[in-house]
Amino acid sequence: MRTFSRQNVALLTLIAIFPAFQIAFAQDSRTARTVRMESRALGGQAVFAVLLPVDYDTSSARYPVLYLLHGGTQNHTAFPSRAWFPRDVSERRMIVVMPSLQPLFFTARGNSPAPVEEFLGRELPAYIDSQYRTVNDRRARAVAGISMGGYGATLLGLKRPDVFGAVGAISAALSTGARPGNLAALVETLSPETAPYFYIACGVSDPVITASRELAAQLRTRRIGLELQEVPGDHSWAVWDPQVRAFFDVLAKQPGWNAAP
């Protein structure tokens, strides 16, 4: 009968439990971490979720960053709670930042721009770049959202093309109040050489699809790179889940959207 020394037994035990450590690490990497920071733009504490690549803690790489914005009745947990989302994102070698945003943050105050412009256009990217290993380049930084967040992403893409290289406007609530006129004027300020790439998607049964089509037409007039996807569905997750994932695929093809050593 074969016998084992204490050293052999210890080694075999480590070999046996090592896969369990790997599984535990992978599961942790697929969990969005809630972070808080003080924001002058928002006038208080900002809350956001961060989902890191599965290899973040075991590599020295720097990663592109997507700022993903929820809809008007949601918060920073909206995307991480989708069953497919954490595993899919963590394996794409990008960092996804999901801030909790109140609708009032999207409204201009007197002569001042909407607080979300300063928060997402300067404060939050500066914080993320200082706290995480990011590729600090507009080509490796994107903003996207659904419904209210789709409007916010569009606004940020139009006003801060120096910060964001791609925009995902999914079921974007572009038709509220005076927004269409404001956005049309902003489109006129874009240059084809420096504008972000726009991915616009909407369900054909969604009331906001007309505004999405108008935005696409305005961008085409300015010869801005874009893709318009009209898909079956309405203003719901039946459209948002597959179209957010489709935007991830679009990002993967954009020049400069890749992890760096």
C-alpha cells in the first residue's frame, strides 16, 4: 500500500483546493462593487457601481472604460441585476461604471448646465482614472445608456467629444421638453474628425423611435459615424438587454478600444 509524507499530503491538498480558489475569484470578479465619492457637481455624495474584468486583480493591464447610465426609475443596480450582465461584462476586458443618477441631475439650473454634464464629463472620469488602471484616452472611453440614460449619453457625447470616443443611445428619451432643439444645435458643433461614434438603437413600437431617427438623420448630415438599429419591441428590457450587449460588440471593433499592457 502506497504511503505519503506530510509534505506530499499538504501538496495534494493545495492542488485539490486551488480550483476552488479560482472559482471564488472568478465569482468575485463578476460582482459589481458599490463605490461612493463626494461630488461638487451633484452637490453631495455620488454612488456608482463598478464591474471589473475577470483578470483585473491578476494582471497589470490597463482597460477601456464604459460609463453605462440607467433609466429614469432605476439606479446603479439596474444593469448588474440582469442575469446575463456580470459574467458577460467581466470577460470583455473592460471596466464598466454605472452611476446612480436622479432625473433632476439632467436639468439645467438657471444659466448653469445640467449637473450630469460636469459629473460625467469631468468629475467621475477623473476619479475612475485615478483609482483604477484605465486607458486614459477618449478612444478607450465610452458612454451609453437606456431611456433617460440614453439621453444623458447622447448629451455627453455631443458636448464632450474630447472625453468620449463612442456613444450608445438605446431607447434614448430624446423627445422630452426642449431637448430635440438643443441636441440639434449641438450636433451642428461636431466635426467628423473628432466626433464620437454613435450607436443608436430603439424598438419599433417605442414612442421615442421618431427622435432616434431624427438624431441619426442629423448626424448623417454632419457626416458623423453612426449605426441605427430599429428592432422589434417597445420601451423595455426586451430591447435593452440585447441592444446593450450589441453595443459591447460595437465597442470591441472600435479603434483604440482594447486593454493595454
